[in-house]
Amino acid sequence: MKRYLRIIALTLFIGGSAAARLPAAEAKDPVQQDSLSDLIDVLAEKGILSTEEQEGLKQRIEAAEKAAPPPAPEKPEYPTVKTKVRVETRFSSVQEDEGQPYFGSRDDRTGGDGFALRRARLYVMGDLNPNTGYKVQYQSDWGHDKVNLHIGQMEWRGWEFADLIMGQVQSPVGYELPVSDAYLLCTDRSAVSNFLPPDKDIGLRLDSKRPILGRLDYQLYLGNGSGKHTTNTDGGYLWASRVTAEPRPDLSVGASYSHNRGTDYSPYQSRFLNKNGDPYGLLAAYAAASVDETCWEIDAQWRSQDSCLWAEYIRSKIAPDGTASITTDGYYVYLHHLLPYRGQRDKLEALLGYQQFDANRDVTDQYDLTAYTLGLNYHITGSRYGKPRCQEMIRLNYVWSREAEGEVDNDKLVIQYQLWF
């Protein structure tokens, strides 16, 4: 009888040793291994195993467990390729189209409301090797005649202190402007974000991996200063920098600065002046590449379990050669709050928004904007706060707009559907 029990014990030991050598997904769990050790103790207490046999079996179990190597992680095969598509369709209704100023939204133009494909994006991204990545984004938006390259960048990640991004990339000025349209709090960016910070440009950007001074992350940028799809034509360059920090787990703050000397291009020139009829007579100076633009901003984002708050102030000084400079500025404040919906806390959220924009601080006119937004976002699949993020959602915004002079009836309703796949 004793001989048979010894055989059983050895069989259990062999089974436990084999389990220790199995891959992690197939190995015995710690409870089963402890049970084997307990059984050996019981057999020793009954006198079936000697003390030497008991210790020997336990040592062999321990040695077998230590000898089992962890499964090696799977190595990706390079190059890697991933594609994504994002589509945003919308319906908008503006009280009155005629005579309204343009503040950066398609709805601010005569005939701009109704149904439209607001944004369409194709993303192609991946890695060429462990230290080199790439990202290409094409866009086909309302108002564009054809598909165009929105972002085309290479990424070098081989340094320990920072990543180097080069190509047609986003300049690091402002908070709301670099945020993807998919993750905006409102259907559209604020006027100050649309018009003042330098947008995408061709250049080099350095993104820190290690904070400086213990807590400051930074971005440094050198670009052509002439916008997308264009080489430098004026001899000046766009210099930009941004620092961010998290003084508390629920609070992020940032500040940015940029200078573009002798430029022929800026969002203010392209989006505001061109589409509002050049109210301050600056387009000739831009055409001559004789404008110095300096922009700075500060921003903060606070978040709690159910709420988040965004706030940002941006100011630009525009100095044409031979004429007086102008200063333009503005700010926004957004408050989002999650609403309980069918037992889930990240599907439905309410929005309150407030913004101001002054296109020229020396003049009071129709381009001094005050706007209020009331909104509701519903995440159909995914959410802004989890993974997958915002795969499918509906936004509803109602915007009240007030101009300082020459006010028009341009309050609007926007319903927007967004899909990522």
C-alpha cells in the first residue's frame, strides 16, 4: 500500500513539474501548486514519505518552477501598417446666411448650412523598425475640391530624452488646435483657435520624453512658416515652443509661444482676412512676405470623475512692414459633465461653452464675437474616456452668436454624426 501511495505522490509531482514548464496560458495556477505541496506534507505526516523524501520532492518542485522560462514576447514583423477612416456628416441650420461674418465654421458662409460631409480622414500609420515610425493623413473636407495631404510625418524614437518628428506636422502652439476633431468638446473649434495659432507646417518638432526641472514636458519646433504643401518662400522661419505640466493629478496646464518673421502665410491671413474681405488692409503685406507674427497662449484643463473644464487664452501681434501693427486675441471656456444613462456613466454628456474673439483690439466692429454654446454628446460605441475612443457618436450643439457692431441673426443648430473604423 505504501508503495502505491509513493507512486501517486511521484505522479502528482511529475504533473506539477510539467505544469511549471507549460506556457503561462496553460500552466497550473499557484493554488494548484500549493495543493501539491500540501499533499506531500500530508503524506509525510502519515508516515508514507520519509522526511528526506518530503524535502527532496519539495526541492525538486521548487527547482522545476524556477527553471521554467517566461514565454518570450512576440516580435512584430516590420514594417507594420495600420489604417483608419473617420467620417463626420452633419446637418446645420443658421437663422440668416446673408451678411454674417466668418468665424471659422462652414456654417458662417452663405449657403453653408444644410446637409454636408464635414470631414473625411484616411489614416495610414505604423513602424519601419523599433525606433522609426510614420503617419500619413489625407483629408477631404467640405469646401475642398480634392483630397489633400493633411499630415505626412516620420518619427525617430531612438533617443531616451525626446522623439524627433519631421515632415508636414502640427506646430505645438495652443491646446485646442492640435486636438483631433474626433475629440473636440464642441462640434467646431473656437474662433480664436481657428485664427491665431500657427497650424500645420513643414518642419521639425522635438517632443520630450523626460520632463525638465522635474515636471515640465516640452515641444520645440522649427518650420517653414508658409503653411502646408509649400516650401519656404520668404527667408523667414516659424519658431515655436510649448511647455506643459500636471501640478495635480486632476489638473494640466500649458503655455506656448511662436514667432514667424517676414511671413507670407498664417491662419489669420488665410482663414480670417481672405474670407472676411480683408477688413484691416493687411493682405498686401502678406503677399509681399513682410509680416512678423508673434503669438502666445496659456491654457488649463481640469477633470474629475464626471466633469472636465477646458480654458485657453491666445493673443497675436501682427506687425506689417511700414504700417501700424495690430493685436488680436480671444479665449474660450468649456464645461462638460457626464450624465447617467442606462446605468453607464460615459455615454451621455452635457456641454456649456463660452468664447470671445477680437480680430483687432483697436477697433470695435462686427468681428468682435461673443458666443454661447449648449450641447449634448452621445457616444454610441466607445467613448471619449475609454477604449475604443469615440468610435461612433452624435453631437448636438446650439450656438448663440453676438457681434459688437452690425449684429446679424446667425444663431445656429448643428447635429453631427461621427464614425471611426
